[in-house]
Amino acid sequence: MSLRFHEISEARNRILNPFDQAKLDLLGEIVSPAAGSRHLDLACGKGEMLCTWAARYGTTGVGVDLSEVFLAAARERAAELRVTDRVRFEQGDAGAYRPEPGGYDVVSCVGATWIGGGLTGTIELMRPALREGGLLLVGEPYWTEEPPPAAPEALGLARDDCATLEGTLDRFEAAGVELLEMVLADPDSWDRYMATQWWTMSDWLREHPDDPDAPAMRGVLDRARRSHLAYQRRYLGWGVFVLRPVG
């Protein structure tokens, strides 16, 4: 999906992953960042985690994202929660961002491990910014059971792009990080995330029937509905994993 289509489809979502507010709140309770701790969020989307944690826990943060549309929403959210003095947002390629070495207590990439070419590469990209004893938060899909051959292609994945939960643990260990905790999406949070996109895209198509991108957007919408109902809801899990470097 192109960046423009992604921006359109996510217009009504505040959290740009199959994660509802309750799960994001639970993740915050698990991490319990100390007041004044520093948080770097790569591919931050609309900045919901940075803004709500700054408001609730007194953290400070930097978010990096490619989309100015999402960053505008992030800045509006920061203003709404009165944390503009605690968080800032930078437009750019999160995979090319070079943060202060060892400058952050929490480094997150929630649902965008493509920035490092996959899970292992993204962990390697995140680690230099992390202080000693800090935490990595990684959002990643996983297979809930062995998918049928048609599923990965329908979901825009290769079979090995993600693993089972146990296989994901193996990948963490091979990357030199310890799995401490996790908060996983469920079918309902998948449904709420995806169905909101369907309605948003359908409304956009009704409002922009003559847009040059309308036929392509119709194809995106049709595939998104069918692939979710046929495969994604059953075979593809998603979660945020709390990690700490070993040694």
C-alpha cells in the first residue's frame, strides 16, 4: 500500500496497529516508565504512545515518521494532552534516523520492522540508542498456526516474514535480546482496526469517485476485506514484545 493510501485508510484510527487503547494502557502499566525517562519511537505514526505516556508517566520523547499527515495528528494529540513541551516529532525515514547513542531509556518500533529490513535488522538499528539496562519495544506479527499456502500472498507477506510465537522467541534470542513481557492483539482488536479502515476507505471512494487513484483504492479495499476475513483474523497474530539486550 502506498503512503497516500495508508494515510487515507488510517484517517479514523488513532493507534495504527491492531491494538486498542486498553492494550496500550496495559503495555504502559507493564513498562511503567519513570518520570523524566526518555523514549524514542521509530515509525511513530500518530504518536499515541509517546503522547499518552508523557501525560501519564511524565516521560519525554521523540517520534520519527515518514508521514507528515500522521505527524500533524501527533502534534495535535500532544497539544490536546498538554505535553508539547515533553514530546517532539520529526519527519523522515525512521530506518535512516541516527539518534544520540545510549540516549534513551525506551526505544520502540511498534509495527514497522520493515524499517530495518525485518525483525533482526530493526533490533540492530534500535540498540545503539538504548542506554544500559533500557528496554526495547517491538511490535511484530506472528503466525498463530501454520498458514495455508495462499495466506501469505493474500496478506502481502512471504511465509518467513514472520514466525510462530515460539519461532519469534528464537529470533529474539538469536538477536541477543531477552523477552521479558508481551501484550498481544486478539481477534476483536484486529476487527476494530481493520473494519475502521474499510469504512474510511469506502467513504473516501464515495466522496472522491473521480480521483485518479480511486480504482486502485477500490482494489485495496476489496483485498483488505477478503484477506482479513479469509486469513488474517485466523492465522496472523500481532503483539508488542518487551525486550532487553542480553549482557
